[in-house]
Amino acid sequence: MKYRLKNTATLFETIMVIYKGISKQKAKQIIKYSAFLVNGEKIGRHPKQIIETGSELEVVPIENNRNKDRVPTGKNPVVIHFEDAYLLVALKPAGILSCGNKELVINNSYHKLLEAFLLKRDGEKTRLWVIHRLDREVEGLLIFAKSEKLQKQIKDEWQKVAKKYIALTENRPDPPEGIIENWLMDTSTRKVVTCSKETPGSRYAKTEYSYIKSEIPYHLVEIKLHTGRKNQIRVHLAGIHCPVVGDRKYGADSTFVRQIRLAAFFLEFQHPVTKKLVSVQYTPSQRFFRPSTTSDEKYKITG
């Protein structure tokens, strides 16, 4: 974005003029996550930087994607894989809700954990709007918006977001690749069941899968979601006799309590503001691929 100054002003004042109607906090975020050129020459990002009348200011958004190889731990559960002035993509650990609900304490959500982390990091409150969710038992990448307007925009175009998962399964799928299509229905026991045809209360679900390789004694499968229903991947894989390791709810070995080996490892979408392609992915820790064979796993994070 380019803007020619009509009057001498500070960088902060200029940003407030360019993005008319934004809050002071949003202006600070734009400065923090942008580079600036004045008449083609790069300048610093200090809010009080003076820009002279008639100068052309170019605002160039920069991406913060330095943590692509990090994964959450119990002591450091917040890992941000992409961030700019508008969006944030973070890696939710298994064992914590994506966001709070009326039944559970709000502090048990990764949404609130992230906001607390940003407050500590930046010294000012940053509100996040939840775009989508992952099952509590599942780890993976989540997109958050820094405004309600952007939240609605991305939700409205959610089908255009590419979403891929990897799962460690107890059996090898046969055939090794395919598409599963049916209808899913939630039950009073909170367990999702399949329906061969549409029935009242059911929702259409489509999952594409492909076999990757053996991870003795298990198998690694990649999944592409075409719809986003509750427990969809877990139910569909169980339906082809390939339950996800640790998923006792849907037929996996229940000898030990394990983290469910399902990870939302890849997201790709067009940035709603910059229009650039944002592609974020990560590789789960080695522990993900090597479930304990002798004892329970204590993986859940409490709020």
C-alpha cells in the first residue's frame, strides 16, 4: 500500500490516517508487523519517525513465521507459526479446548491461553476471534483473527482453506487411498455415528485419505478434509477399520491412555488483506510417532 503525505507527520499518525477508523492498538500492530519505505528507501519502525510533506510512504506487511520447527510442551504450550497485524496461526497441543464453552471454565481454552501470552509478550491486551476448532484430544494448527470482520470473512470462505491432517492408525487402509462419504450424526452419548443416507439431524461428510508409510507397528495416513464435522476423521477412519491410535472412543486399543495420534499439520489460504498465499505446516514431535507401549501417557494440559 502506498500513500503520499499531505502534511508532515509521525509514522504512527500516518498509519492512523491511512487506515481510517482503526484503533491505536491496531495501528501499533500494523507498525510492528510491517516494513516501511519512504520514497523507495527503507526507514525504521519507530512510531515517532517523522515523514515529510509530499513523501510517498509504502507499507509492506511482513510475516512472522520463525517458530515453524517448534512444538508445544507442558511448560511452553504457546507456539505461534504465523503472525501479522491481522491474523495468527498457532499450534494447539492435545488435551486442551480450542476455545471455551458454557460447560467448562473459560481458562481451559487455548484461545484464552493465547490472549494471556500476547498480553505478557506485548504488554497490552490483544483480542483474538476464533475461526475454527479442533477436538480437545487433537493437536494442530488453528487460525485466529485479530478483528471480528476478518473472522467473518474467513469463515464465509472456509471451503477455500486447504486443511490436511496426519494420523497414526492401528491398521493399514485397504485400499491405500480413497474417499469416504456418508452422513454423520451426534448422539446423546456424545459419540458420532455414521448414516448411509441422509436422515433428520445428520450432516454430510467427505474425507479423502492416502497411505504414507509404515511406522511399525502402526501406519501413517494423510487426510484431506472436504467438510468439517465433529469427530469426522476419527469416525471415518474407524469405519474402514483403521482407528486412530489412542482413540478409545472409536475402537482403538484401550490398554493404555494415550494421546490421540491425529494432527492438523497443514493450512493454506489466501490472506484476506494482503491477498498473498499463506502456507503453514509443521511436523509433530517424535513422541507423536512413538506411542508408549508400557504405560499411560500424561499429556493433558489443565487450565
